[in-house]
Amino acid sequence: MKNLLKKIALCDFYTQSIVICFVCLAALLVLAGKANASEGQGPIAIDRYVFAVSANNGGKDRPKLRYAESDARSFANVLSQMGGVSKQNIMMVKEPKVADLQRELNALDEKIQAARAKKKTAGAGSSREEVLVYYSGHADEKGLRLGNELYGWQEFRKRIDALHADVKIAVIDACGSGAITRLKGGVAVPAFMVDQSSDMKGYAFITSSTQDESSQESDKLRGSFFTHSLVSGMRGAGDLSGDGKVTLSEAYQFAFNETLQKTETTLGGAQHPSRDMNLAGTGDVVMTDLRSTSAGLELDEDVDGRLFIRDEKGELVAELYKKGGRAMSLGFPAGKYNIRLERPAEYKEASVTLQDNYRARLSQKQFAQVSTEKTTLRGEIGKANRTDSVQHSLDSLDHNGKYRVTFNLVDTDKEPRKGMQYGLFATMTHDYMLGSQVSLFANAAKKEIHGMQLTFGLNMARDRIEGAQASTVFNYAGEFDGLQVSFVNVVRNPSHGMQLGYVNFGADTVSFMQAGFANYMRHGRFGFGFLNVGVTSSGLQAGFANVARDSSNVQVGFANYMGHGRFGFGFLNVGVTSSGLQAGFANVARDSSNVQVGFANVNGGTGGVQIGYANYERHATNRQIGFVNVCAKCEKTPIGFLSIVGNGVWSATTSMNEMGALDLALRFGTAYFFTSFEGGRLIEKGTEFEHFSDVYENGVGFGTQFGKYGSHAELEYMFLNICKGRMFDDDVGYHHRLRLGYTSQLVPLVGLSIGGTLNMATIGYGDGIYLKPLSEYHDDFGSEKHKARWWPGFYAGLTVGRF
């Protein structure tokens, strides 16, 4: 040291100044290091909260989701098991209304503030509060759809920003959820979930799709594509750095790639997750720490392929693609797991039991070869009856299979095939196929085939065909999505497309069309043929005879039968229930029908409008229009020549009038409108009512009652034919009568009728007027050829029946 000082003393002033500056800088660096070490002695304590919301119901006209609740539970579970979140800090909110969600968020905020105040009172060191808000459900460009209510994006985001936590993270798995990341023009920045040595504050929003896209869920995954991929990434599949920790950047990137890949070919279209982050600080936040799990799974470097990991209940808990050449760690709770490894046309499985404080290792040699079997999944969305293995086998064959074309007298193939198969006599494939089979006599496929089968003989697709079968004799498919063309077409399971042939048989569902001489479908849309038979036909049946045991929208033919339907057009239409229109010569509905139009209409139940020559209805809720109408109960007055109404007017009146005539009148209809049929005979004048004359009257009229049923006033017009000699001989005159009267009910079904009339008689084919009152109070007018007589009159009699 003395020698160093001597050397410095011998230097010039400029050199001495430089040396002194370096010494001072070194001293400052040492002091800063000590300060940092002193500060690092007390790590920051992190309190994490999970607020998971699920809402399957998105209101009217939106399909009800199936897996929103299970998605929320999966998100909370992985953070509880691997993200350092205590169970008392997890809040699950199911099917909330807007007010419920606001109340629960307020409760969360109060809990955070109370915990912070408690730590401050206890004199605890530095701490940070982190909140992870998760939502799975319906949404659109306006906001969250909670039942029939809307929680706007701006209001929802503002409420999350206002939480008294240092870091606020929102993960939103819903349609159009990307709209929330556009409110402040956010852009993607590096990951934010921090470890205990970091210092960070701010917010982040992760969404499952952009503002213009639909977020989708899958029966195969039993959850949404995005949440399933995000949770798989947090369990370790997203640990690209291999440090045993999964940051949000890694988990998000894994979820982005997996979601996009899985949805590129779905009906809903490609789905692009998005993010908006605004965080300040240092470090990199960790979503999950694989070392914190009670049990784990280590995948060796030689494991290569897509992995499906299921728990003891068969639930898919993780899915990932692992490349060979590097090891991978995954974290799960203790228990038994089945791992399926899929590669192009190769399927292997392994089982492991994970125990607490133990990490099991799995290498390629522990997987055993398995054969795929078709099973039935729960639910009915899309191709719900197809297994994971079938779909992924076909995907793998499409992306990795080699295109092949072969030709033989009888061409057979036991391997998965991508390409064309030609056989002079026949072709046969035992495994999955993407391509077509062409031969003279027969084509057969034992497993699913996407393409065509063409032959002059017969085509057999034992499992399923997407494409077409064309032959001159026979086509059979376990299930198809496309077209069958042959003399005879048969399908066993639910199918989508068309059957065109002389005879078509759909054992379960043909969702589009059958066209042929004879068609049978259990459920279908369109059937065209001489004879169409369906248990349920949701569209159109057109042919000579159509039968739908349960229901049909439209039937057109000579004879139609439907259990329940909307429209039937034909000579004869028979339906148990027809909710729309039956039009034909004869229409029959056993239970109910809205509209029947035909010569004869019969409805044994409750129905609406009937228009025809003769109508019968047990309970008519609307109008009957016809020459003859019959109904046991009518809510509206029928319109027709004769209406027999059980709850209306049906009565008989016998009376004497001013001419000394004895009349009998029958009335049918309702109080508002009834038809009257009357016949009578005059009594010989001067015989004191002992002898009848040879003058008869018979005719028809119509009228209405005032005061409805029971005692009432009535107005009636009658047109009567005057006959001489016999009642129905040629008319010798005509009698027009306007009657205003009153019927007083004496006892139920019996009443006394009395009233006045205004009468006019004219000459018909006879040579004179044969009617006049007994007293001489009448007046004649007109010429000899067109003579007429009028007079006022009266009547009195007894009425029985319902009046």
C-alpha cells in the first residue's frame, strides 16, 4: 500500500485526479451493494385473491353454455394448487345478476382492505395484494351478458381498476371479450405476474378472443378452448424456459397458440386471445410454481407427441404437444392419471400414480400401444358422438400422412390411408381414410372415411362417411355427412345430408332430405317419394302418402298422417295434433289444429279456424266457416247454413199464429246467430181448430237473440214456401216473415214464447195468395200477375231445449 501511495505521489496532478475518482466510485458501489443486501433480507409478502365468475345463461336468444362453471373451477383450482392462493381467498360466484356481481366485488374489496389494515396494525413488513378476476360466460361488444342483464365493459373495467390491490389481473373467457382491451388502447407488454423479489403495480386484462370473434366451448374438452389451454399451460405445459415456473407471458403464449390451432377449423372460426397490460416495476411475475405442488409428473426427453392427461374420473385435466429433445415438468394433485400419447396413426397409453412429495418420471418406453374404440360422449353439440381419438387420428393423418394411390383387382389396406384406392372388382380399407374408393362391384370401409365411394354394386361404410356414396344397387353407412345415391340407401345412426334412391331408410336421423319411391326416416327434414314414413320429420314430406308418427312441419300428398305437425296439404290429412294448417278434401286432427281448410274437417280436440263444407270440432277456439258446422263447445259463433253448437242454441218451438196455423220451428246456432227451420199447416177456417186445410208452409231463416241465453228477446227473419195439397209439392206462393218476440224461461229447458210479426205473401206457381189472417186486417197491392199481401200478426207457443 505504501509503495502504491509513493507511486501516486510521483504522478502528475492529472493522473492523481483520475485515480481518486476510481477509488470513490468503488466505495459507492460497495455501499450500494450493502444497502441492497440489507433491503433484500426481507422479501415482499404476496397475498393473492381469486374471484371466479361463471354464467352459463346469457339471456333470450343465446344458447345456454355447459361448462362455464367447470371452467371457473379449473382456473381457481390450478391457482390454489400451484399459484399460492389460499382457499379462504377464493370466491366463486355462479349465475349472478349485475347487482349480485357488484355486491360480491364490493365484498372482495372490503376483504382486501381489512387484511391490509390487520397486517399494518400487527407491524408486518412490506406486502403486496394481487387479485385475479376470472369470468366465463356470455358477452358481446357491449359487455357481460348476465341472464337478460348487461354489465357494460367500461363499468366492469372501472370497477376492477378501483379494487384496493397493487396488481389487478382479469381473465375473461367470453365472446367479443377483446372489446375490454380496446377501451384504453392497450398494447401487449412483457409478462407481469411477479415473484416475491419483485416490485410491481398496475393492471392486466387477458381475453379469450378479439372484440369481433366468438369464444367457443367444446364437448370433447368439456370446457372452453381458451380456459382449457390456459390451465394446461399453467400446469407446466407453458414452461418454455424450463425453470419450473410458468409466467403469464408463457401461459398466455401457450394458450394463444393452442386456442388458435384448435379453433381454426371449427364452425365458430379461428379464435385469437388478446391482452392489455399496464404494469410498472421490476421482475417477472410467476403464475404458477411447479415446485409448490404436492405431486408432479416429469416427462423425459424422448417423449414426443400430443398428450391427453385424464384423472381417475376420466376428466381431461391437461392437453399439450411435447416435442422430443427436452424434458418437461407438470404439476397435479396426488392421484391416479391416464396419459394418452398420439402420433400420426399411433396411439399409446400409460398410467401413473402421483403421490405427495414425489415426482413420477415417464419415458417413451412406459407407453403401451392401444387400439382406438368409438365411445359416446355426453351432449349433442356438433359431432358429439365422435371420440377424441377419432378426431385426432384424422387430424394427424391429414397433417402427417403420406398421399398414396393404389390399384389392384381387389385392393385392401390395413393401414391409415390418405389418397385414392382403386379396385377392379372391390376395395377394402380397415383403418381411417382421407380419400376415395372406386371399383366395379363393391367398396367397404371399416372405420371413418372422408371422401367418396363409387361403384356399380354396393358401398359399405361401417362407421361413418363424410362425403358421398354412389352406386346402382345398395349403399350402407353407419353414419354419414353428405350424400347417398342408389336403388336402396340405408343409414343406421344420426346423419346429415341426402338420401336419393328408390328406397331410402334412415334408422335414426337424416337431417336434410330423402327422395325416392319409399322413404323411412326416424327423424328428418325432407322426404320426397310415393310413400314417406317418419317418426319425426322436422321439414317437408311430399308424396302420394306421407306418415309422421310424432311430428312434421309440412306434408303434401294424396294422404297425409302426422302425430304433430304444422302444415298438411292433400286429399286426406290426418293428424293427432296439427299446430298449423291442414288443407285438403278431408282433414282430421285428433287433438288440435290451428287451421283446417277442406270439404270435410274434423278436429277431436281444441282447435282454431275450420273452413269447409262440413266442419266438426270438439272445442273450437276460433271460427268455423262452412255449410254445416258442429262443435261440442264453441268460443266464437260459427258461420254457416247449419251450426250445431253444444254450448249454443238448440231448441224447438211449437206455436199458433194469427192465420190459425200450427207451426213447429227448430233452431240451431248461438245466441248471436242461429238458423231456424220451420214447418206448419193452416187450420180450416170456421172449423174451430178441428180440421186442417190443404195449405202447408216450410222454410228456413236466421236470427239473433238479445240477452243471450235463458229469458231473452229475439229477432228473426223467415222465408217460407207455401204449398197446396202436400207439404213439399210445387210452391204456389211465398211467405216472408219478420218476427220480434220474447221467450221467458219457466224452468230450465222450458220457456213460453210470444211476439209480433210483420208478414208479406206473394204469388208463386199458383193462381192466388193462399195466406191471410183470420180477421180481415190485411192489404193487397201489385198487379194481378204480381200480386202481394201484407199484414201484421202475432204468435204464442212453447219452447223446449237450450235457448
